[in-house]
Amino acid sequence: MPLNVKKDYAFVPTAVGPVRLTTRSSRRSRLWAGGSFWRSIARGAGQNQIQISCVEDLTDTQNPQGLLVVFNTGLLASENIFADGISAAQISLYDLSLNWDEEIRITVQNGLFTAKRVGIRWQIGGGETSTDIGNPVQGKVFTGSGVKCKIDSNPGSWPPGSTLYLRPRVRRYPLVVASVTLPEETTSTIGWNIEELRASLNGSDPWVTMPTRPQVEIVTTVTPPGPPTGDGGTGTPGGTTQTIVHHTDGPHADSMDHGEDYFVLAAFDLTNMTGGDGLPANPVGLNTGPDRSLVHLNYSELDDGSLGLLNQVFEWVGDTVSSGSWQRYS
């Protein structure tokens, strides 16, 4: 919010400790996994809430499927709440713990609110699984089974067939099959094409990028046959040899990255990005006055991964301590 302008959001801080403005330095979060590397676009501790996974379905050997999942577990009402037949403003969200392939659907049944936790398979032709969460406490408050929310309307005001959806903040990127035959191996190593993923993810994902980096390669060396020997022999036979060559010394787009991309991307479980620092994930524990939560950032990470001077103040803008974002205060 601009300086000296009344705020237009609902969050009110809870005073903890003496009033003071905290000064921090801001860094991005990072993840090295599966043979490649990801870096958050934004900076701050909240970027450690991003999880990444490479999942695969090899049931159909003729048509294997792979997916890169980017899952932001931080709450943001505009990206967690969706509606069909009714306004999304009818619900206040306080907590949501879902798997990346689940959602909660709230409807009116027999004059009462009811909710179901629905699992949606990502594979082609996959089906759904549904678990009944039940009716809310006191008619409007759901708590437990991974959700805490309050419905700000009455069941009778909902048009027939209306549904509120609580969904995880997820981006999904289909993967392209890739294979490589390594030296001294008789079978190919099957995985997923890293460069194809980098091309589809960079510039389209709102949370992470895959900075350019060197890639391991196979170098083939051809040795010509030696000259005939003086006693009529045929000489040294020629041939070819293959060697795996590593390029960990560069070039790297990120100064904190010293690795290399593998030949193919391998599957890995959901893993949190780490190293994000600066703006906290939420304003808990801050006391900068009765009306706003503020943080001063002294230094901030530059595009190449090094630190540069920033000297700016940020404000928590949102409805609750868990649903909001840091924005520049000027």
C-alpha cells in the first residue's frame, strides 16, 4: 500500500515483543534433484514452501508418461479458491493441506453444507477417488481432514448445483521420453528430456525457473590402426572408445550452482526447495505497530545469484496471517 494511505485488506497483526523494524537480506530458494536444478523466481523464506516432484507412470511400456509437478504449499485465496455458480468470496480460508492431485468440493445437500476430498489421477484416462469430509461444525466451519475454513453465507442462499472448490496451487509439465546408452552398458537408460522441460517451464511457470548449466556428455574417440610391424604383422588394431565427460566448471547462469545436468531426468518424490531467506513466509512474530507488518530488506539476490543493495520496505497484504503476500511499501 502507498505511504499514508489507508489499507484495503483485512489482516491485523498481533503484537509480539517490542516494536521494531527487522532488517534482512533476501535470497531465492533452490533445489538440486533428479539430475537437474531449479531456482525460485521470487526471493524470501516463503519460497521454501515450493515443492517439486518428477512423477512417472510406466504401466504402459509403449507409452510411458512423466510429469514435473511444481507445488506451492503457501496459501493464496485467489489461487486456492474457485467457484461454480456462486462467488468465491463466500468462503474464508485459514488452512489447506492437500496432496498436489487432490481438491475439496463444498456443496449443499439436503439443505446443509457438505464437503468431499477428491483425488484426481493425473494419468490419461485416470479416474477419481472421493472421501466424504462431512458437514461443517456449527453449520459453517470446516476443520480437520486437511482444511480449516469458514463459509460466509447460508445454505439457502446458494443456487442449485453451486460448488466451491479448494485446490492446491500446482503447475504440471508433461515430460518427453529420452534415453541414452552409457559406455560399457548393453541397455539404454530411460528417463525424461531435460532440455525440453527447460524450454516449456522457463517463462511460463510463476514460481521457478531452470537456469542454464552445463550437461554431462559422451565423447567418442576414434583410434586409427597402427602401421604394420617389420616382421609382417598387422600392427595395432584401431577402434573407438566412449568416455563420460563432466563439465562442472561451467558455464553456469547461477553463481551458487556448481553442478551439471545429467543425460536424462529421473523420477523423485516431492521435495521442498531450500535456502530462501529474507521476507518470512508469514508475518508471525513481527511487531511493527498496530496496523501493518513490515520488513526491511537491505540486500537482495541478483539474477546471477550474488547479493546486491536493495534497501526497501515490504508490507504483508492479505486477509489472514496465512493468506497473503509481501508487497513493496512506498
